[in-house]
Amino acid sequence: HENDLSHDPRRKELIPLYTEFAHLKSRRHEQEREELAQMTPEQEREKLIRQTKQDNQALLTMEKQLGQADDRINRLTDELRNLENDLDESSLQRMKGLRKTEEKFKQFMGQYPQLKEAELARIGETEVIIQDHLNQTAAIQKATEIIPGKAAGFKDIKSTLKFKEKELMNNEGTVINLDNDHRVLQSQLLKVEKLESKLVKEKARLLSEIQTLEVDVKEYKDIDGLNEREREKENELDRLRTQLTDEILEIKQDNERLYDEINICKEQLKNNDEQVLLENLERRWVNSQQNNFSTKEFIASRVIDCAGLQSRCRQHLKEYNQIILERLKNNPTQPF
């Protein structure tokens, strides 16, 4: 019977058919896995519904953000207005007062050398006058014994001299106080200038933030553009869903056709002697592989003291496996 299988042309042609049958079977399993992996139209519809809900939620979120942005713009505008009012009412008035005081002080310091020279000249004149008065006083003192009434004039001159000396000391103290006031005003002016620069920077930052928020508000207010993009996206999803539905139908039709062809092949091979023989050969091949594996495990686990016997057994086993492989390669349908 094995010789008939090897010499019968029709039976030889059956072997490629069996190979093609195995290929179709594996292809069918692969297509079934792909079909399971793909989504059904109902699942696709549910996905589109979820996507629409998410988009609507995104629109609501954008509207909420738009309201928050408007509130924030109003709040920042109020803060900027308050800062400008504070700067205009308090800081500017204080700066103006300080600048006026500084201008007065600068004017006084500019006139100070002239005033000092005038005062020194007046003091020199006063000293000359005092010297004259002293000379006169000396002459008067000599004459007091003769003219006692002249003593009252001498006392007036002496009191005038004390008054002038006191006035000179007061002028020097005024100059020192003005110097101290100048230093205090300089430090206050530096603080005010720092505050002014800080307010200017804060104003610029707020204006920049307001411009950014205005751009965001314009983008969020473009509801028509957002709706248009949403409609385009929905149309694209509908087109993809229709395309996928058509492809799924085509794949199902191909699967049904292949399944019918496979069933026909099965029916043709069901009661065929060659098919039965091939199945028997497959079982014998599996049994032979199991026996070979068991033999390998037995040899691997067997402890043999004789190294030569072990090497010969391995050599025989290798030759035996080589013969089996060559026989299967030359005649795969012939049993062994």
C-alpha cells in the first residue's frame, strides 16, 4: 500500500492540496483573530457617541474658561485702576511735595554761597562797627567818670553785639539742619523712585497679561469656528465608519467564501484513503518524535560509567536520527 502511494500520481497531487488546506486553515484562524480584534459597527457608533459627548464637554469647559477669563480681566482691570488711582492720589502728591521741597533746598543751596558771602560781609562790617564801638566804648569809659550819662549808649551797643553773635550761631545751626533735611529727602526720593519703577513694571506685566487674556477670549469666542471644526470631524468619522463597514462586509464575504471552500475540501477529504493515510503518518511521526525525545531524556539522565559506551550510544542515536530525517526528506509519505 505504501508503494502504491509513492507511485500513484493522483495521490502525489493530494499532498499539495493538503498543504494548501493547512495554509487556508491557518489563514482562516488569522482572519478570525483580526475580525475579533476589529470593532463592530455598534462599538464604532458607541465610540462616536462618546467622542461627541467628550467634544460637548470640551465646549462647556471652554465656555466656563471664557467666563473665568472675563472675570479675571475685569479683576485685573480693577486692580490696575486702583493702582493708578493710588499712584495718582497719594504717591504722586507725595513725590510732588518732595520734589518741591528738593527744589527749594536746591535753590537755597545754590544761593547759599552768595548768602554766606553777604552774611560774612555783613559780619565783617558789623565787626568793624563793633571795633569802632569798642574804640568809642574805651573812649567813653575814660569819659564815664566825667559823663555818666554816656554809659547807657554803651550798654545798647553791647546788647546789639550779643544779638548779632546769637543770630550768627542760629544761621550756622540752620545750615546744619538744612544739610540733614537734604540727606533725609534724598533717601526718601530714592525710595519713591524705586516704588515708581516697581509700579511701572507691575503695570506693564498686568497689561501684557490682559493682552494675553484678550487673545484667549477672542479664540474662545469663536464658537462658530469650533462648531465648524467639530462638524468636519464628525463628517470624517462618518466617512471612516462607512469605509470600515464596507471593508468589514467584504472581509466577511471573503471569510464565508473561504469557509465554504474549506468545507468542500473537508467533504472531499473526509472519506479519502489518502487522507486517512496522511493522518496515520502524522500520528506515527508524532509518536516517533516523542520516542526520540524520551530516548534523549533517558540517555541524558542515565549514568554510565563507561565513557566509550556512552559515546557509542550517542553516535548510534545520531546516526539513527540522521537516517530518519533522510528518509522523511526523500519520501515524506513513507512510514518508518
